[in-house]
Amino acid sequence: MAECFELPAELTIYTAAEVRQLLLTWLGEQEAGGTEVAAIGASGVNDIDGAGLQLLGALSQTLAHQAMAWHFRNPSNALIEACQTLGSAAWLLPTSGAGAAA
């Protein structure tokens, strides 16, 4: 079971479907392992668009339904700016509880 899911450098419409599948597999492993806080590595994200932000919103909602807290590890400047633009700066806090801003 991977401790942290690392987001790719490109989180865009071109990669969102593939990243979604990888995230779902990883989340299944976390849930089976009894993980209470999911860590999402985000230091390498340098390109993110609306599809990437939608994927993160879906991740937030999925984890909220599973009552699992989550946080970004070392979010990149590109991710920070995108979250602030979206109005989801709560995602950037050290640990977002279930029901974090989406």
C-alpha cells in the first residue's frame, strides 16, 4: 500500500481519466488498509486546468463520503494558485476533514 499518492506534473483534461483510475485504485488500497488520512503529493504539479480541478473536487467528495480526512503534501505554486482561483483554498490546509470545501 502506497503511503502517499503523487499527482503527476500535468493534471489536465489530457491526463484526468488516467489519474482518476490510478487514484481510485490507490484509494481502494487505503480504505482496505484502514487509513484514516489520505496524503496526496502535489509538489510536482506544474500544469492544471479545469478537468484537473474537477478531479480534485471529486476526490474531496469521495473522501468525505468515506469519512476520510486528506491533505496535500507540498502543493506546488501552480496548484496553490488554481485552488485559490477556484475558491478551494481549504484544500491547502494541513488536513482537510470530511466535507472539506469542494
